Amino acid sequence: MFREKIRTKLAGLAPVDTVFAVSAGEKNFGDYASNLAMVLAKQTGQDPRQVGEEIVTKLTADADDRAWLEKIEVAGPGFINFYLKDPALNEDLDKAVKQGEDFGKSTGEPRKINIEFVSANPTGPLTLGNGRSAAYGEALANVFKFFGNTVDKEYFLNDIGRQVRILGESVAKKFIELSGGKTEWGEELYQGEYINDLAAEFKLTELHDGSLDDLATISEKASAFAMPKMIEAIKQSLARFGVVHDIWFQESSLQNGGEIKALLETLAEKNLSYEQEGALWFKATQFGLDKDIVIRKSDGFTSYILSDFAYAINKAQRGYDLMIYILGADHHGDVVRIKTGLRALGLPEDKFHLMIYQVVTFLDKGEKFKMSKRAGKFITLDSLLDEVPADVVKFFFLMKSMDSQMDFDFSLAKEESSKNPVYYIQYALVRMSKILQQAQAQNLTGGATGLAYQTEERALAMQILRWPEILSDTVNDWQVHRIASYLLDLAGAVSRFYETCRVIGGAAERVALRLTLVAGSVIVLKSGLKLLGLTTPEQM
């Protein structure tokens, strides 16, 4: 990568551990630019432009640099701008095409990685927000796999506890109503069409044919009936979305396998728990929290946080080098508590990474839809997929950083034109693929040439050759939205190239150069779409 070559050259001229940037240059300001001169000038009190000129003098004296750099100059307040030679670009582009689908990969020590995502309570259908987690987790897993890592995609099922009991009671009360009885609905109960459907199906099974007054028994039976139904519905929704988890980890297994009991014993042995007012507490204040945490309630039921601690131990024992949690915004407080548990239990904190994805606001013709899962007012992932293709939904979720709130523009998502960013990218791929098919039919091939690039040719070459940089940055910081933004930029360069540069029918060398650009575009567009979990259509 040219960026890394430049970074390495500049690092040799700076004190050890100097932090500076090398990034793609803006139009008319070089192919790459660095702020090193300004960083060094701030440290020494010198004029940034003077420092920049000294750096340029040292670089231009290197014969190797002159082989691939057209020129280096200082601009503005002290930026160092680098201009690459066309033959160097052409040579690297040719290498990229020969690498094919491996273009952009780098070697490194493979890791065993666990990514837990979605993990919504199986007490209702997956919602719009769950779709954002699903799209991101799947894409991040694809990026890790692309670099040779082993990745387990995991779903943590809260199949025991208060929410499960509430689900059972909700279905039971609706069942009683359908059977002619009367009930009172509390605010904590789940509502919505899916509860009606579960109750109607439960009624048909005749699992309960006793008294309608025995709410406790009906709720227990209804819960046992509804829970597997909801889990299967979640799996089907995710499969429809193109997301398949490798592991479905049941919270109940921590109880049944004795891991919760063992953890309670460990906390007691370490003197990290105590009883008060009939409940068992974890001494979280010893590890930086403002107050201690209840881990077993006065009714005998354990809390979610205790399961989180046991779950973390279970993950660590499975030998992962990296464990990533992707949690919703409503779990923000859990992050601090889980980290406290890791510290208290002596687990390797550097291997655990807890991420929060922000809420999604649904916009339809500019109007916001206020969602409430408990009140039954929410947009399910399935209902969205009934209206919008999975490719579009995924891409919309992946266009924004996970830590920023986003508006899902339903009207734009339904737009079947180049205004829709997904179709814009896929159409660019189809156009380039058709040119390759035509070239193959005429036995035309691409390859490195000594020709100088024309404007749109060069712009496309630079975009293609940025792909390894995009991948390297993404696998390091996990900002998957970078790939989505890059694909839009690449599709734009492809569109301008297509409109101004005739590929087949010109001089042989120019045809070879342009076919190389076309082939490079196809490789990267396909690779990028696949990493995001999107399809690569052959025609549109």
C-alpha cells in the first residue's frame, strides 16, 4: 500500500512514537497528505512549513522514492502532499487484479474470536434496532474471517428469569380471554398481535384444559409453550435477513450446569458477597462502582448481572483471544457492571470488548414513529423486510457508525433507483461486469501499460488501490461503516469512468489499461458487498 510506504518513510524521519497521520489527499492536494511537519513543529516550536521543506528535501534525495513519487510538496499550514507516478499506480493495479478476491488481505497471527450480537430477549419479535445489531455483527465477523481469523457468532438467549415469566403470564391472560374468562392487564405485560397469535395457538394445543382461575399453572404452561416458539421465530427472522449464528447459548445452561452455583461459591470464598435484607449482594464498591449490586433477590431468583458474570467465565474458558459484545443502548449501565465483574473475578479484561449500538429512529415521509416493545408499538424486522429488500436494510444500518444514532428513511429505502445507495453500488458492479463479459467474448485482456492516466481513469485507479487501506483500518478499529462509505465513493468513480471512458474499441494499450480498471472495480465491489453481507447481482 502506498499509504504504508509513505508512513514508513516519514516514521524514519521522526522521533520514536511520534503520532502523525497519512491519509488520502483531497482533490488538487496530492494523492496522499501527512501532518507530520505540523506535529514536529509543535514539539520544537519551529515553523511548520520550514519543517515540511526539510522533510521534503530528505525524501527527494532518495532514489527509491523518485521511482514511484512524481513530486512532494508542502502546502497550506504545513501539510506534506505526495503525488504518485502513473506507472507505479498501473503496476500496483495490475498486481491487485492478479490477486483477485485476495486483494486487500494481509498476513498475521490468526485469532479465535467470539462475537455476541442481537441477543434480544426471546419475549417478542426482533425489532428495527435488533436489525442494526444483526447487520453490524455479521459484517464485522466477515471482516475478521477475511483476514484468516476463526470467528464464532453467538446469540445469548435469556430463556429464564422475570421477562420469561412475564411472557408466560401475558400469553396466559390472553388465552383466558379467548376462552371466555376475564383478566386484568398490568402495564408490565407484553401486548401486540404476536401475543394474540401465541395465545390462539396455545388454545388449540389443549395443553391446559383445567380451571381458568389457575393463572399460575396456565402461565407456567404458556411460558413453556411460547418460549421455543419465539426462539424459532427469531432464528427464522435472522435467516431471512441473511444472518446465521454459530452458537445459541442458553442462559438456563448456566443454572443447569452448576456454573451459577459455582460462581456464588467463588464470590463467597473471595469475600466478595454478603447478605442483607434477604438478598445477596456483590461488593462492587470495592472495584470502583458507587454502590453494591444485588446478585440474588429476596425471592430467591438470581439477577441478570450474575448470569453475565458466569457467562463471561464460560467464554473465557472456551479459549477465545477476543470476545466482543454488541449491546443495545439500553444496556449502557451493564457495561460498567460487567467490567467490574471481570476485574473482581480476575478475567483478562483486555480480551473482552463491550460495544453499544445507538437507537434507530424510523422515518416515513419525514414523520417519526415512536416505538415501545412492551406496549406492542414497534416495527418488527420481518415487517420491514416485507417492504424493503434485506440488502437495502443492511446497508442503511451499516452506513452510520454504531455509536451514533440513526434515522432509517423508509421512503428512501423503498426507492428503486440510483438515489438508493445500495442500488447505486450494485448497478456499478453490474455495469463493470458486463464490460468484462464483452471483453472475454472478444478475447481482450487487461494488463500493466506505460500509458499516462486520463483524469477519470486515475481517479478510479486511486479508489481501487485504497481498498487494502480501508480493510486494514476496519479490521483494526471495527468501524464497518467505513466500508459502506468507501463503496459509495468507488461506485461514484466507476460511474464517472463509465460515462467518459470507452473501454472496448480503442488502441490496444488503452483498452488493456481500462480493462484492468474494470477488473479491479469488479473485484473490489464484489468483495466489499460480500463483507457487508449483501448480494452481488449479475443483472439489474
